Amino acid sequence: MAAAFLAAAAFAVIAYAIVRGLVASSQLRTNRLGVATALIFVTVAGSFALQGYQLLAPSLGVGKQHGLALRDAADWHTAVWGLLTAAAGIYYLALRRSRASAPQSAQMFEDLKARERQALEINDNIVQGLTVAKYAMSIGAEDHGRQAIDDTLVRARAIITDRLGEPGSEIEFGPGDLRRATPAAVVSKAEPPEA
């Protein structure tokens, strides 16, 4: 019974945190994945709360027959599973609280508008700069092309710093956190096409 109520409380707090983030970021109507995830946590919390209540009810003189039958059906497997479920919820809450970079709102869910803004920012600050540099080099304005490359590098670094934070900021990375899944593609001097 205690495990059921503990699991219910942990998952109710998680659901509340998700819904609060969705409301604070005005995504409650637009972020269907976030709402669905919150509903999962709400239903799990409700299920465990109901189970805990049904186990407690005979002690309160309510629903004795059903509650006693549920108590008889419950064995150590049920208790261990309830404790593991509660532990998972508590572990999640502890991680969320301890990590400075943990999302405090609905950021854990993909925000398409944020991705669009980031794509436009990369296009405007990096792709356009490289396009100017390439054009300048192609018409022989090498000084202008080098300057465009230098300016683009400054803007690219600013975007990266904005996303990852300055060194020593609250975002901490450990060894291997920024490891690539695939190696960077470095283009060498183009070879002439084969005839």
C-alpha cells in the first residue's frame, strides 16, 4: 500500500511538472506530445493511487470485500514492482532537480518553432556568409572572401556559445558528452571530374 501511494505521488509530481511547463511556455494546446506524456504520468499516478486506496479501504471500513480480496491477491511481487515504480519516479525527480541543464518547462519536448528559428539563424548567419565568401572568391575578390569567412566564423562561434553556454556556465559537460555519432566531413580540394 505504501509503495502504491509513493509511486502515485512521484508520478503525480512529474505530471504536474510537465503540465506546468506546457502552460508556462504556452504549449498546452500546441504540443500534443507533451500533453500525451503528461497524460501517461497522470494515468499511472491515478492507477497507483486507486490501488493504494483499495488496499487501505478495509482499514477505513469501506469496500471491505473488494479491498480484502485485493490484499489477498497481492504478494511480494506486487510490492517489489510498486517499489521499483516509485523508485523510478523518484530517481527521475532527483535527476531533474539536480541537473542545472534539466528542462524546467516543456523544453523536453520538441518545439518546432524553436527548431525553425534555429534553422533560420544558421541560414542567415552561416550559410549566407559562406555563400558571400564563395561568390567573392569566384570573382577574384579574395580579400572580401576571406573577410566573409572570418565574419561567418565569428557568428558561428557565437551561435555555438549561445547553445552550449560560456565555459564555466551552469551547463557542465563530462568526458565524451559532445562526441559525434559520425566523424565530421572535411572536404579537401576538389579533384577534377573523371572523363
